[in-house]
Amino acid sequence: MKKLLLAITMLAATLLPASAAQVLLPNNPTSVTGNFTFTPGAVAFEDQVIFQLTGGPLFVTIANATNTFAGPGDEITNWIASILSAGLDGIVNNGDDVLLFGPQNASACVNVSNCQAVGGSGIINAPGLYYAEFTGTGSGTSGYGGNISTFAVPGPVAGAGLLPVLAVLLGFNYLRRRRRQLLA
């Protein structure tokens, strides 16, 4: 029995990330309020940046993260980012979550040595609870930081086109009366 428990414990240790952290951002994060940092160190990690979107009905969402490191011993391997919806129950990372963007693999920064970056942008089409998930394996003193920025795109307002149409009709009516008065 002890051997079975030891085997299950060792299997779980290899399957589950050694580090998991969550950061909760304010509602509708912007480039000012959407900053985050993680320092997983030399372990496998699965980090979430949680954010609530209100208003809308559409949201442009831009997310990025960067790892700059002193030397080859501090990079993050298998670094991947995704944006997910927390699902109908509103609980992050519990099985009913819906993948919206990604997974996106990190790549070397352009014209910068000892740097990795991951990021992307897209449209989220409803208010709700969302999160960015970053997974990978750190080495040495690895850490990373980034930003999630969103802004609501208002949808059409019911009846908004009625006022201009009414103004045009009233204008034509005025011109017609004015013409009749001049002809009389």
C-alpha cells in the first residue's frame, strides 16, 4: 500500500506544475492598470491573470509578456500563453473554461539578446470573467512580466438612426412650405 501511495505521489508531482499563481486585475484593465509579474524560478508553472470585462458588447484585448534574462540559465522553456473564458460557472481553471485565443508559443525578441516574448490580440465578444494563462518551465531565477489592456467597443444603439431621418423629413417639409409661400 505504501508503494502505491508513493507511486501516485510521484506521478502527481510530475504531472502537476510545481508553481501556480494568480493575479486579479481590476475590471476592464487598461495599459495603466493591467500590469502583472510572476517569478516562478526554476520550476514548471501554470499562472493565471484574471480580469472581468463589463460594458461592451465587444472588447478589443491586447496581451503580452516578456522574460529578459541575464544568461542562458534563466530562460523559460515551453513558454505558452492562452486567453480563456472562465465558463458558465465563473470559476477559473476548473474544466468548463473555453479557449478564446492561443495557445501561443513564446519566441525570441527581435534584435534583443537574452529576451523572450509572447503576446497577441483579439476581440472578445461578451462581458464576463476571463483569464490569461501562462505555462512553461523556468530555469535559474527566471521571471516575467506583462500587460493586459482592453477597451470596450460600443454596439449599435436601438433607434439611433431615427433622429437623423426625422431631421431630414422636417427639413424637406420646411423647404416645401417655404416654396409654396414664395409661389403664392
